[in-house]
Amino acid sequence: MEREGAGSRRQGTLVLFPGALGDAVCAEPAVRWLARDEVSTFCARGAAAEVAALFPCRPHVRSLDAPEIARAFAPSGGEAREALGWIDGFAAIVSFTGATNAVFREHLESTGRALVLPFPARKGPVHACDEMLAAVGAPPGTAATPALVPPHESGASNDGARPRLVLHPGSGGAAKRVPEVLLRGIAERWRRASGGSTTVLLGPAEVGEERRWEGQVDRVLRPGSIRGLVAALGEAHAYVGCDSGPSHVAAALGIATTTVFTTTAPERFGPRGSHSVHVDLRGAHDGALERVWAAVHAALP
């Protein structure tokens, strides 16, 4: 896939991305590399689109559900091809959706400027960040650790504040959740060791769980947006969560992040960050509290 010459009216790369929040964070290094010369456009849904607004390369963000994108999946014909006119302004197109849809592939590849790639499977030999970087043509050694830049209003300072631990117990997959008794034990040890406070973050999957934490932690929050999530994480000295989107966000923000894996493999989709640690409890829950606490204790101020 080649970029147009300097005199062309085509500019930037269009990225079509169907993944969820954590998947989008893993895609950030690939999007950053694609945007090394000029701003890209990132099309995604929901939280994935919201977090893309925090990518350091500052892509233009659009909805993957926009009508003009949906028409690209339509049966072949003049009308469908005309619907692709809006992509003429892009020098390149990278789609992580539609690899198994022959019509979609035909429409995009007919431009001569498109890569239609399979979305990373849940299992594989390499980390999803590395796989997506290689798929878009990034050379070996390209920085593969995701980064996010919080909005100015979200960057709460911890200087002089009580040390704060943020816990995220939930996940879109119930089997991936961290046992509550483990998180309660971590919260108690944090209080004793640091004199600090603990905040529990709940998401859409944790319906009506506020009462479970009443009297157990200092605060329970349910952010209504990615900006709200980032604001809550901005107050944290340390974070503990499971294999979930918020864990990827915390790690990419540079927070001391401990991610507990109970059923899935950290080698494939484990959160990456400058202060990110994985604790793998698959089939071995003995001593879980000590193992998780050892990782969190290292983040004590």
C-alpha cells in the first residue's frame, strides 16, 4: 500500500476499527505509526471511539456506524461503488473489519490503496499490539507500548494527597472478574500500609453493585464516559483490575497498574504500560492475595 505523492489531494490514513475499549488501546501504537506524517481518521464505536480522542497522534474520530461506511458492505453495483466516493480524499485505508466479507474487500481493494486485515483473534503467538503494528507495515522495533494523553481537566495531581488506590472489579466477561474477597483484602492492606483511600470503579456490566462496597471502601464511582474514567484514574497512585478495558486505559496513562488474569492469557492482550504488571492466577489461586499485594506494594508512595 503506497501513499500518494506530495502533490496529490489525497491525505492521511483512514482506519476502520470494530473492537472494544481495550482493543482500541492496543491499536494505538499502530495508529500512531500510520499517522507519523499526517493526521489519520479513526472510525470506531462507543468507548473505542471515545478513547481514540486521547491518542497522542490526535486522529479525527468518526463513528464506524456512519451510513456511508455501512453502504460499503452492500451488494456490488454502481450505487455501492458510488457510496465509496467519500474515501477518495484518503491516501490509504486500513480496515480491521470486513476481512471475511468478499463484497467489502472488493470495494475497498478496488481503490488500490487499501489493506483489509483480520481483527486480532483472542488467542495467538504474539501480543495484539505487535500483531497490528506488523500488519500495517511498521518496521521491527517500532514503539509498541500504548500511550494516552488525558484531557487537561482530567489530570488531577496527587502531590501531597492521601495515597489513593483504584479498584475495578468488573469485566464484560464474568469469568474474567477478580474475586471480590481478593480486592477487599488488597484495599485493607492499602489502608494499613499507606493510610490512604480506596476508590472502586464500576462499569455498565456491574449493575447494582454499589451496595456490595458500602462501608468497604472510601468511594464508589460509576463513570459515564471515558473522560470520566480518565478523571477518576488521574487521582490514582495505583490501580488493580482484571482483563478489561479500564485496565488498558490505566496502563496506557502510565499509572502503576496491576492486572489480574483468571481465565485469559496476558501474553496476547495484557495491558501494556511503563508501570504495568500482570498477575496470572489461571489454575493457581493459592497465595493470590500475597502475589497481588506484592505488585501493588511496589507502587506505594
